[in-house]
Amino acid sequence: MPGDETSEPRGREPSDQEALPSAEAAIFTGESAPSGEAAPSSGGEAAPSGEEAPPARPPTESPDRARWVAVLIMAVTLLGAVFTFLQNAATNRAFAAARRSDAAAVEAEGEAVRAAERIGAQWRIWTLFLEESQITMSLLGSGEESAIALAQGSFAAALAIGSFAGFDLEGQFGEEYQKLFEETWASVTRAGELQKAYAAERSAWGAKGGQYVAVVTVLAVALFLLGLSRTSVAASSGSFLVWSGLAIAGVASIWGLTVLVRGVPPPSVEAIDAYVEGQTALGSVFAPEDLERAEEAFTRALDARSDYSDAYFGRGLARGQLDFYRDGGPLGSEGARDDFGRVVELDPLNPVAWNNLAVAQFWLGDLDGAVGASRRGAGIGPDDPLANLNLAFFLLVDGDAEGYEAQLAVARALLGGGEVHDARRAAAVANVVGETYLAELYRPEYADAVRRCREDLLRLDHQITVGKRYFGTATPVPVDARISSFTFALSEDRTELRATFDASGVAAGQRWLWRTYRGGIEDAALSHEPEVWPFAVPDYQVAITLTVPEGFAAGVPVRVEVFIEGNLLQAGEFTP
């Protein structure tokens, strides 16, 4: 029938729109296109044969993560600004402390000049007092009536000068002079302590500012990582960069808060005033009461500031000296040991504190501790003559003769070199020699060791002194000559002392000399300058005659030393 389609419908080909979904499904589900068919392109058309498909677009960042990263960047930036502000504040405080330190340094210098002027004037008065006293004694010694009358006038002048200066009648420092000394010393010490305190404050604020700079630098690294995570280049590592930046920022923040919480205490004026009081009392000791006053003042300084290293040091000195006023001699001071132990905790590179700790341990009978502390001090300060000499002394007392000889050689090389001034060398030797006398008196069990050490130190010091004075070197060329032990003989009227010895191996033209000491002090009038050996060579018996018109004082030891070409070959002592 026309228009009536009842027959089987004719087949038709699907349109492009109908075919596209199946092809796309094959692409996104990972299924391959039917065999022999090419997958259509993104535009719905199959890619021409032999051409590569264009790269897929990178996945886009989720909006939530982008917002969180932006918040983190702002937070880290804000933290950096805060710590930058704190760094600027710390720098300003460091500058302020530096100005105060400079002002205190100028004040200390001015006080030192004024103190020197006052004490110098006082010493000039003291010199006049001594001169008038000596004139008095000389006039009285003549025995003439006219001289005695002049002596009375001179004595009156001496008393007037002494009264004006504040001396007592025995010519010692009186209360007025002690007051003057303490006032001048106190002003210098206080200004100096304030300068050190402000300098320490400046250093602390400077260190704090430097740490803030480091914190800001680490935050900058964290900020860089967070920003890098937003770029297309690092899109595949975005999460790792975000978490790394967050961790670094967290560490920097904790570090910065730690620096912020750790404050810088200002100088304690109360502690400084107490320290100055203790130091002036310690520097003008006339009686045990002065040492007790010093100890009490140092304790107050430590109550005000528990880490005051200098106050621990001063109190240790006061306690160590007080120990010598005990009945029966020094028994050792645990308080002094503990104070010096605290000093080396606060300042472990202080060789003087280690040396004083060793001395305190020695008097407590702790020889191992004394050797250990002294060795530490000598290691920190290898050019410290006192530390090296004390180490030698403690090694010998502890029974280490080999170690003693090795250390004595080190000390000899140090003291004979040009690095140590003669006055410093003499002071160090005198200190240890004095220590040996005390040890021999109060620790008789060490007598043999301390006597040997004392003799070695005296020889070492006198050898260097004579060598430098007359031969231009502390280490003269060794000689083959030998000098026997001395035989001493004192005349009945005690005015002449003869020292006889045998010389052997002396070469013609060699120079010799002798030095004489009375009571440990060199007596130039009883000594002889270098001269060419005037006796027979190589062997000869020599007698040195020493004459003192007023007689050799009983109980005062006389020491004679003989040198050939600057080498100390023999020394002997005689006590009338």
C-alpha cells in the first residue's frame, strides 16, 4: 500500500554521535578498541595512521589544598616577620649594653688613674716616713750627744709624717691607710665589674639576635618549599614539598620560641656591690676577721647571682687562706675545693681556677685529684709558669719521679724562653717555693719530696737569672768542670763565714762567679761578679770568705752558689 511500510526495514549505518560513546568508554576504562579499528582522537576522530596522540593534561590541584597551602605560606611569612622584629629588638639591646659597657670601661680607667694618684701620693709619704726613720736609727747608732739630739728631731718628724698618713707607731698600715686603700680599690673594682657585666649582657643579646637570624633563615627555606609546591614543575611532588615545608617551619618555630623564652638577665648591682666589698676585704687582709668579712660578702654576692664565677673564685681564696689560721695548721678546706670546682664548671677553660683547685685538693690529701686538676690547668694554659711548676711539685709528692723530671724539663724550657717575663717567672717560683716550706712544716710525710723540689726550683730560677744577666742566655753551654760540696766555717765573732770547695776540670780562660743569699734574698755585697778563673787549672781547692761586720744573724740561712760560664755547678746553705 502506498505510504505503508510493512516490509523489513533497511539497514543503516550509525551516526558519529552514536558511535562516540562506545569509543570513549574504551579509552577511559582501559579497554582497547576492537581489533582492526583505530581509537578515535579527542575530537572524536581517529588519529591518522603513524602519528602519536598528544600528551594528556596534568591533573589540576584541588581547591581545598590550594587554600591550605596559601594559609601556610601566610602563616610562615607572619612568623618570619615576628622573629625579624625580635631580632631587631635583640640587636638594639646589644647596642645599648655595648654603650653601657664602654661607659663603664671609661669610668674604670678614670678610677684607676685617680687611685694610682692617691696611692702614689700615699707611698711618697710612706717613703718620707722610712727615710726619717732610717736617719733616726743612723744618728742613734753613732752614740754622740749631738747626733742623739738630731735623732730625736728626726724621730719626731717621722711620727708627724706617720700620723698624717695614717700609719701606726710600728710603721705598719693603720686604719686610715686601710680605709684609703679599700676606697680606691673598691671604686676601680666596681667600675671594672660593671664593665664586664655589661659586656656579658651585650654578648648575650648579640648571640640571641644571631639565633633569631638563623630562625628567620630556616623559615625562608620552609617558605620556599611551600611556594615551590604550587608550581607546575613540582606538581608531582606537591604533597611532599608541602609536608617538608610544614615540618621545617615547625622546627624553626620551636627553636625561635626557645630562644625567646631564654631571657638575658640584666647585671645585678646588688651582686656586684657585694663582690666589690669582698674583693677589697680580700685585698687588704690584716687579720682573720678580714678574711671572714670577705667570705661573707662573696656569699651575699652569690645569693644575688648564683652563677657569679668571680665571686666563687674570691670566696675560694678567702676560705683557703682561713684554713691556715686553724689551730694545728691547715687541715684543708672543703669549701675552697667546692668553690674552685664550681668555677671550673662555669668556666672550664680557666687555668688559674684549675690550679687553685689542685692546691685545695693537695691540702685535703687528695694527691690524685691535685695531679689531675693541675695537669688540666697546665694543658689549658701551657704558657702559665705557675701551673707548670705546680704540676711538677704535685707529681713528685705523688711519687712519680719520672713524670716530675719530664715536667721540670718542660717548665725549664718555658721559663728560660723569652715568652715569660723575668718578674712573672720569679713570682711563680717564689709561690711554689713558699708552698714547699708550708708543706714541709704541716705535711712532714712529704718532707723529702718537697725539699728536693724546692732545691730544684731555686737552682732553675737562679740559673736563668745569672745566665741572662751576665752571659746573655738562659741556657749556657755546658762545661766539664765540677765543684764539690761546700764546707762552711763561721768565725767565733760571727763576722766571717768561709765556704771551702774543690774545683776540678776547669779550663783556662773560663769565667766564674758566686752569688750569696741571706734569708732567701740576694746579697750583692757578698756576691762576686764574673771574672776569669784566677786559680790553677784544672784542679784547685778554693775558699770563699764572706764578711759581715755586724755579724751573721742567728737563724738566718746563708746560701752560696758557684757558677762557671753561667752554669750553676754547686749550691750550699749554712744556718748560723
